[in-house]
Amino acid sequence: MIESLFTGLLTGGIYARVAVAYSIIYTTTRVVNFALGEIVMIAAMVTYTCFSIWAIPFLPALIIGCAAAVLVNLIIRT
């Protein structure tokens, strides 16, 4: 029961952050960025790969995943 509660809260938190990102992008540019889902998925997969396959601790893996998302976003925009 507790594990399901935490899983639901974490999933809801991810959805909320993506929704806030859509809102901020649309409010500032008046354009819907459909690539945002791809960027979030790249960050999640890089973090998962670093954490589970390469056995990097979670916080550095999360930082690497965010850095990969930033790098992909910069490449897409130029």
C-alpha cells in the first residue's frame, strides 16, 4: 500500500513538472513545444542507464541525465 502511494506520488510529480514546463514554454513563446516529451524521455533514459547499468549513484546519474537533456535541447534549437 505504501509503495503504491509513493509510486503514484512520484508519477504525479513527473506529470506535474512536464505540465509546468509546457505552461511556461507556451506562456512565454505562444508556441506548443511537442519535442518536450522527447527531451524528458531522453533525460529519464540517460538517468536510468547511468544508475542501473553503469552503477553510478543516483544523484550524479540524475545530474548527467539533466545535462544530456540540456545538450539535446541546445542541439534541437540551433
